[in-house]
Amino acid sequence: MLIAAMIWGSAFVAQRLSLDTIGPFLFTGLRFLLGAGVVLILLACLRPLTAARAQPERAHAPPSTNRRAALLRDGAVLGVLLAAAISLQQIGLQYTKIANAGFITSLYVVIVPLMGVVLRHQTALGTWLGAALAAAGMYFLSVDEHFSMLRGDWYQLASALLISAQVVLVGRFARRHDPLVLALFQFVACGVICCAIALVCEPIRIADMVRAAPTILYGGALSVGVAYTIQVVAQKHAAPAHAAVIFSMEGVFAALAGWLVLGETLTARATFGCALMLAGLIVCQVMPIWDGRRQSASLGQR
């Protein structure tokens, strides 16, 4: 999940650079279709292993038609959420800084646990403390002493709400289906929706797509094909709130990528924010382990 956050954070640079050549919907659609192609290759390579693991479960599995219908439905829901969230994020990048976009997008570190409370999920104290530290770190990373909401920040906030819903649903759907197949369906749905909107709303020229090819390749093959697939696979074994704290490191990596590639500087305040976010990540990982060991020791003494 940390690798996924690193890729997503650096992909903000590719997303910003793509705006110089093609529209936001076309870029999003092409990169998600490319990401779907990467997942399709992975499925083709791993199909023998997947089939072998599925054998013991087939006797108790529901009818094949029902499984496929549920997979199509869940993949479509995730695809719609992704299409809306990433398109808002891409549009907003035209009107705000990369650091702001990384901070506001990563607000799902706070939103996901709140959604979990509504859905009656149990959220450990360590996760809440890690989320609080990460949220404070993101504030110091991206917001100066005279914070005001830029036009693009509102787009990023709407995107963060939708991404939060997607993180929660991925945690639920990934336990029902093969995670790679689920990733494939959501990427195809997102890509088709965004390309359809681009055909209606944006100019489409081959020359522009050729110039944008490097950003499409990075945003599609790595950010979508690798990172989003990691998300789906990893969340099969992780609580949504816990995953959100780790994914919040995307904000740190976005700021670092903006500094390295586009020359956006990191102030002492921003560096302090990075340290707080790292502390939040460590707390989220370590406190549940300590609690588990303490409980095991207590039970052993009894």
C-alpha cells in the first residue's frame, strides 16, 4: 500500500503535465484503459495459479451466472466512483497546486474512519491516532498561515469524498471476488465512461495524444495498472481505515515529486508536515501490534 501511495503521489506531476496537451476526461479515460490492459496481462500470466486456488471453493460457490452478475455490478459501481473522483481531481489540478491537491485528496484518511463509524465498523484507537497525526501533517505540508480555498481545492475536496467511498467499497468487494478481475472491471468501466465524455466535450487529435503519451504511459501503466491493482489486492487483507492512513502518504510523495520535477519548494513547515505523516503511519502500524501482544500476554498470565 505504501508503494501504491508513492506511485499515486508522483503521478500528480504526470497529471499536471498532461493538461498542457489533452483534456482531463480524455487523459483519465486513456490511462484507465491502459491500466486495464496491464491488469489483463497480469491475469493472463496468473490464470493457472488463480484456477488452482479456486478449485476447492467451487463446490460451495453460488451459481456462475450470479457470481458474474455480482462482479459486473460491483466493478461498475467502483468504475463510476473512480471516473467521477479522478476526473474531478484532474480538472482541479488546473486551478491549484500539486501540494494542495495531494493534501486535500488525502483527506480520505479522516473521511474513511468517519464513514466506518456510520457503517458500524470497529476502528482501533491506534488508527484514530494515526489518522489524526496524518491529517495534522497534511495540514502543515500543504496549507500556509493564510489558507484560503482556491477554485481547484473544491474539486479536490469533492474528489476526496468520492475516493473515500471507493476505498470503503473496495475493502468490501475485494472479499467477494478475485481482486485482479475486480480491478479489471472497474478500470474498464472508468475508462469507457471518461472516453465517452471526452468524445462529447473535448477536442480529440492524434497529435495531442502522441505528445501526451509519456504522461499517459506513466499514469496508466504505473498509477492505474500497478498502484490501483495493489490497492485492490492489499485491501483484501486490511481494514479500510488502516489502509487509508497508509494511502495518505500520497500527499507527502506528491509534494516531493512537485519539488523534484516542477521546482515546487518544501518549506520548513512542509517538512514538519512530512514528519507528522510518517509518525501517523508508524503509529497506525505499531499500536495494534503492541495491543495484540499485550492482550496475548494478559491471556497467557490468566
